Amino acid sequence: MQIHNLSEKNSVLNHFLGQIRNVNIHKDSMRFRRNIERIGEIMAYELSKELHYKAVEIQTPLGTKNTTEIADQLVICSILRAGFPMHTGFLNYFDAAENGFISAYRHHPNNDDSFEILVDYQAIADFNDKYLLLVDPMLATGQSIVAVFNRLMERGAAKEIHIAVVIAAPEGIAHLERCLPDRCHLWVASLDEKLDERSYIVPGLGDAGDLSYGTKL
């Protein structure tokens, strides 16, 4: 698996990452969502450098201009519900992309810290022979992304697969490297230290879904 760590160099990306972690800003859910969206936009721009382009000629008011445009067909798929703002950021830049949405969550059958991943709802465009962009803010254990990936692969075969996450734990990356094909690309905005005993990312930022949309039952 090819890993792209975008926080290795200073940029405005790190500025937005700092804000989504800051407990003094967490009460402003609109700002949190907007920052996740902006991080998605930056990641989409960086990912765009790996796509293929074709030459086109466009007509301007004063003449013609030779330029390039994206040649690849893209399908953006986000994991509900935390993936919504990030999905919007990617769609802002890849506005011609098709879309997909899939749910995955931790189920605690014994009401303790042990859990299993359940994948339920899914609605996604045909991604056969297209570039599949799977976006989710948090990569903790990696089990959710692997479960979603396996479910999606039952529906078809993508030409290329790019997974984009905002914050990742080393354990999650290692799990993806064990379970996903080598041809996958993983885009990470920030690599954190570890998982705690409850499999939450440290230092992390908390629950991205709750911070975006409020606490759930």
C-alpha cells in the first residue's frame, strides 16, 4: 500500500488540523464541519496530482487556449455519518465525480470495550473500471475501512483505489497494510501516536461524528 502523509510539510493543512483538535473550538459544530470540509479540499487537491489528464482546447472570449482536464472517472464514497463534511470537501474539487455512501459502526454486543464492525446501508454508483475514493475522517483500528472495502469489492472492481483519512493511528495503518491490496493508496492528513485501551486515537480529537452533528443515543 502506498502511503501519502500530508502533514510532513508545513502548510495551511496543519492550521486546520490544530483547530479540529482544539477543545476550546469543539463547541462550534459548524466550524468543525467546515474545517473537515476544508481539509477534504486540500486532500483532494493533493490527490489530484496522482490522476491522469487529457489535453483539451477551450474557447475564451478572446481566443483559444490549450490546457488539460481530468481524464479519470471518479467515484467518491464516504462512511456515514462522520464522512459527510469530508465528502463535501472532495466533491467541491471533483465536482464531476459520482458518489456513494455506506454505513459502518462499532457494535458492542456485550456492552463492554470489545466490538465488531457492522456494515448496513449502502448506496453507491457503479465504480467498475473507475477511480474509487473512500473517505473517512478517522482511521483507528482500521476494521471499519477494511469491512467497507470488502463489502464494496462484492459489487465490482475499481481501476484504482484511494483511501483518504484525516487522522490515523499506526495500528490502523498496519491493519490496512495487512488486509488491503498493495495497489491501494492511503492519504493521511495527520499520523497520531497510538490507540488507547478502548481503541480510540491518542491524542486524536474525539468522536468526529458527534462533533459534527451532536451526540447520539
